[in-house]
Amino acid sequence: MKKTNPSMQDVARFAGVSIATVSNVINRPEKVSAATTEQVRAAIAELGFVRNDAARSLATGTTSSIGMVLADLDNSLFVDMAHGAQQGADAVGLRLLIGNAACDMTRQDDYLRLFDEARVGGVLLSPMEDSLAGIERMRSHGRPMVLLNFEQSGADCCTVLVDNEEAGYVAARHLVETGRTRIGFVAGRDYYQPVHARRLGVQRAVRETGGVELEEIGTDGLGFEDGLAVAHDLAGRAADRRPDGIVAVTDEIANGIAEGLHATSAVQVPGDIAVVGCEDNRSARSGPVALTAVQLEGAAMGQAAAELLLEEMKTPAGEHRHRTVMIRPGLVVRASTAVPAPQA
């Protein structure tokens, strides 16, 4: 019967070699002959030995992993960030550990503590609110950090941002350029940096365009149900009292608006109201009308953040210079703003 938790000493004894040889086979196999390596690996397989990374991290002060805490994995923007970060980590042989804060600051802090205790080599953090206390705690323990999609005042770390003000501007300009003159901006939680920045972008686009009006429509949250509630309100208005183009701060709100208007059949998207989302989530393609959306390049953000973190991890203490990478958004035009050409 196999021992439940065989140790490195057990492997050495079974293979008839020293503990140092077993350690070299696991960590520095180039130092061991092929025959001895095969002998030790056979012992590992026979005994079912698994390396204790916790003990190793206690000895070295770090692990072969980096952590990533994301604001909300229900939003595919953050999933894309994780894919990009994993690609960056894989390129240098590091593992990526992911925590989902689910827009809960207590849970975010719990993950930061968990990764700190696990002695990860560094942390990627995509918060929605001020996180300076957690950042300072991690850095005081020697953990490099990079922030994504959030500009933290006073933080001593690199940052990767998407230009969220430009995202709002691009969305509103698209509506203006397709002939919409009554623009609605639908959003809640303006204390979130991306929401506030997108609002500023929409306001700028309207302000610089003559003959265009702006109505700002508030919501309780940022989800699909919030969009449905807005659609119900819009459907009950006279045509001249409702926007003819909507910028929704999230794709979930945009899809809720499109779904709610589609269900009434009295107001058509995009014939009566064109709708633009600001994230290009996977959900942008799955509603009743394919959603025109600003593309925030989440994968590019994640990969850039991982590269900045790895650069800092490799740089001697005191020599690294923090920097900010700004990624510009694009626009993907789909049916929610594209009015079909008249039949010949």
C-alpha cells in the first residue's frame, strides 16, 4: 500500500539516491544523468510523490505562479484579460492563478491576502474601486503589482488602461455619424472609473456637434434587468420624446434595452432607436439584435499587464521604473445601428 503523502526522502530511499539528487531531478534536471533521472522519475511515479510547493515557497520566498484578481468574471471583458495574461505568463513558464472578486471589495481583499500567503511572484489587479490599502500591503511584502483598467491615485505600480473616455466618445460619434440627433446615455454607478470616463466621452462628442441633444438616463445597476427597465420607459414615450440613439455604458444594459424594445414590437432597433454598447462582450452577438459595440481589447490589456509584471519581477529592486500603457478602443459595427438599405 502506497504512503498517503510520500516525501522527497521516501523517493530518495526508494530510488537509492540522495535527497539532493531528487531535488535536482525536480528542479534542475540538466544536472543529472539521463539514467539517474529515469530512475528517480520511476520512483516518483511508483510512490505517487507530489512536490510541496508551499514548503518550497517558504524556502525561496516566492513561487512559479502569479496571481490575478478580476472585478467580475461574469463580464467577458475580464475573461479576455485573463486569457491575455495567461498567454504572457505561459511564454515564460509561469502559472496564472485567478480570483474573481465579483464586484465585492471584501472578496477582492481576501484574494489579495490568499495570493500574498501563497507567496506568488506578483499580482495583476483589475479593481472597480479604490484599492490603495491592499496594493500598499502587497508591495510592502515585496509583491510587484500591475493594475488593469483602473487608475489608482498614489499607487506605486505599473498600470494598463483602456481609454474609457475615448470609448464613450467613439460610441456617441458613431451614432451622430449615422444621423442620430437625440442621444441617450444610459448608465449607473458613476463612481466606477470606467463609467464616469465613458460619460465624459459621450458628453464631449455631443458638445462638439451642433444640433445634437443628450439625455442622461440613470440606472440602479449595470446589468440586463436595468436595460429592460429603460426599454419599458422608452416604449411608453411619444416618438419625439425619446432618444433615437442610445449609448449604454455596458453591453448587458444595451442587450436589455434591445430585448425589451424587441418584445414590445412598437419601437424597432435600429429603425427607431439605434443602440451601442461599450465593451463588445460575447453577449453582444447573442441578443435579438447583434450589438454594435466599442471593443476594449481585453486580451491585449491582460498580455501587456503580464509583460509589465514580469519585467518588474526580473529587475533588481530599486531599478524598475513604473509606466502606464494606454490601449485605444475600436468599434465593431453590427445590426443594432446599421439600418438596412432600401430594397430596389
